[in-house]
Amino acid sequence: MSSTVHITPPPLSAQSMADLLTTIVVLCKGKDKYKRDFWAYLCIKPSMAESFKKARDSGSMSLTDYGTILEAGEGIDVPSDIISMMERDYGVRNDYEDQLVKVIETMRRKNSI
């Protein structure tokens, strides 16, 4: 006689589900420990967003504590080929904040928010 055992994993929280299905790509700019300018595209999980923001606002942090660095380089400006690659391969919208502000202003004018 054989029996079958069904193992059901515990349900995932909304936060765990968000971490599995979503990532946030952030363009970080700053100075490294040697005071050289740098830029980096960092991929973070939604659950790390608040702690990332707090660390960013504190002025000093290690990016790898908060996510995975997708691309990085020295200098202030991101090379155009990297911008294009990030848009093509990761769907990054480098004008996201500008677009978001425009939408919010439009909604405010229409009294939607």
C-alpha cells in the first residue's frame, strides 16, 4: 500500500509576494570612500525600499547592503550606451520622476487627488 504526502508551504505575506514578483531599479549617484564621484543602478526588493531611503538620507551607506548593483561606473554622468542598455534590458525609465511629477500635477489640476 502506498500513500501520498502533500506538503503545503505556508502562505506568503503580501510583502513576501511583492519581493518575489517585483524589483525596483534605482539610479544612485554619490561619492565612494575615496571621495570619487560614481553612479550605480541598484536593484532592490520592495521590502528594502524604506531602509534604503533612510540610509540614503543619512548620507552614508553601502549599496550592496540594500540590493544588487546591475551596472556602475566612475564619474557624475551615466554613459549613453549604459542608459540605453538599462532601458532596453531592464525597462528602466530614466525620466520616471519627471513623468510622475507631470501626472501628479495633471491630477491635481483635475482635482483627482
